[in-house]
Amino acid sequence: MNKQEQIRKLSRLYGRKIAEKEYREINKIVTERKSNIKKLLGSGALEHFSAMLRRYYNKKTERDHLLNEYADIIISNVKYIKALNKERKEQKHYLDKLKLDLKRIGRIKTGRKNVNKLADLFKIKLHIAKCHSNFRFAKKTDYGIYALVFYLSQLFNFQKFKYDEKQELITSIIVFFELSSAVCYEKKREKDFLKYYPATIENKAIIITKTPNFIKKSFSHKKCDCFKEEDNGYMQCMSYICVREEQNVVQRLKRSKELFNRELASKEFMEYKKKRLAEAAEAIQHNKVKDNIPAKLLSKKFLEKKIMGQFIYKNFLASIARHRSHTDIYIDDLAGILRENNIAAYHAFEFYKALDKDNEFSDIFKVRFHLPDTEGNIETAFKTAIPSPVHSH
């Protein structure tokens, strides 16, 4: 099929004329998705699922369809957690840098006007980042990984899937996408920091990255017995799955039931399940299900489990939208924030200029500073601002 035929086909599918530029963008997304699916299947992360399909289905077309379908579902959902994790790392890196700069300024002889002003600015940045930006939603418990583990456990709730196989499958997926916690360590002297080496999967082998993460808590984990160091100094995991991460998956599966019990007992979930089951029944009745989907995957019991996972993940995606939304800070808010930090509110205009100029801070923490809606003197408007009580936006 040539390019023009593909454009015509897409136009029929979308019910409108697709321009060549839009076709190129769609084609780029489709090509990238196919490449990611191929990479995931080639890594061996879905090896347990593939083995189960060979036991469960005779037709290769059915097996291939399911493998591609599920790989696509996984990739589509994991990308949101990856994006959020990336943003969180950037935010934490910026905060660490800010704290270090503040410490350095503290060593400079106090009393100098410029030094004090700079220290106050850094304090306000820290305060806004922690209390008024989307970073305030960050929790110690990585809710995203719990939601993903729960979602995957429901997604792979097949009749002939053994529990251990499902654990290994979920483990492999998490490791492949580098969502695993640090997994192995070596400690040569008692006072050394522990060195954890995050794992990834490449061509069905677990690879330990050469760059370690250092951590002070010596009681965090015991050494992983599968973690070996070869003569050339190269780190390697000798297990066919990541043992350290599998232990984490087991704990997450146990805890996820407690975490999500309230959501699954809610009226909202009951209505959601009823609606989704009705939609599935109608699709089956009118033969609108996707081609090659085996009838065994359309049973009510299987669909109910799958719907549970989808509901939990749907709620998680809604929380991501909140995590990634912008926070608006107005004059009165800024004046109130300054007063909270023992800085005179009439300095709000100076701080506004400095904060608004720092594009890196605004972009990383998704904070927008709003000018007063006035045609008069802006500086005067700031000076007459009434400090508002600090509130969540």
C-alpha cells in the first residue's frame, strides 16, 4: 500500500480528510509504537506470557495477536509512570541543588544585603516548591508502582496462569522498563555506603548497570545471591528473573489489596463495572469485538478482573493529571508566602520579578506567577497587595 492509499484509508477511518503533514505525524507514532512492541517482545520480558499462550491456544495467529495486543497495552500505560518519574527526578535534583546553594550562602558572612536577599529568594523557592507546586503531591509510597502491579496482576489473570509465573512476568516487565528499585549491592568495608545496581533486561538476559546508586541505610536489603562480579569487573545477575525485584513485587501484590480495597468497594466502582460489562456484552452481541480475540477472553469472570485493574489505573492516571497540572500564584498569595517566611509583604514585586525570570524553576515545578489586573503602576499594586492565608490551589 503506497502513501496516498494509506492517507485515504486513514481519512475513511477518521471520517475526515487527513492532510499529509498529519499523516506523517500519525505514521511516526505508529512506527514508534511498533518499534517499542518489537523491543519489548524481543527482550524476553513477556516470555512467561508467551509460554502460557503456547499452552492455551493452538493457533499462532491468536497467540501473535494477544502478544502484540498486551505489549501495546503495557507500553501505553507504563509511559505515564515513566514521564512522572522523570519529572519527579528533575524536581528532586533541583531541590537538592537549591539546598546546597542555600548551605553555601549560609557560610558567607551574614549582614551583607545582597547575600541576605539571595538567601531569602532561595528559601521562598524551596517553600513554593514544597507547599505550592505539584511537587506537594509527591508521597513516600510510590503509588504508581502499586497501581501498575495491581493492574498487571488483573490484566494477566488467565485461568492457566500459575501464580508464580504471573509474579515472574510482572517482575520482568517492571525491570525491562527500569521501574525497578535498586536491586543488588556490594559492600567492601563496614563504613562504606551500600552500592545498588539497577537492572534492565536485554535479549532475555538481566544486565546490571555499571553506575551504582549509593545509599546510607545499611539495613535496607541483604545482598542478592544472584549478583556476581566477573574477573573483568563486569556485574551480572545469574538468575533468569530479577530475584530482588520479584521480592518487591510479592510485597506490592500483598499490600495493593489493602491500598485499593476502599476504591473497589465504592459506589463509583460498582457503576463503572456495570457500565463496562454492559458495553462488553453489547460489543459481543453485535460482533464488534476486535478480530482474533479468543472467546475465552470474553468470559464475564475474566472481564470483571480486568475491569478492576482498569479502574485502579484509571484513578491513578487522574492523579497523574493533578500531579502534572500548573499551580497559579497571584499577588496576594505571594505576599502571604513572604509573610509566612518572615519577609515583609511589600517586597512581593521584587520576588515576583526574580521568580518570574527563573524559567527553569517555573517549568520544573509547573508554577505560574500572575501579574495584577491593573492598568496602573504594577509595583504599587504589589505593594498594596493584601497577604492572603496560604491555601492549596
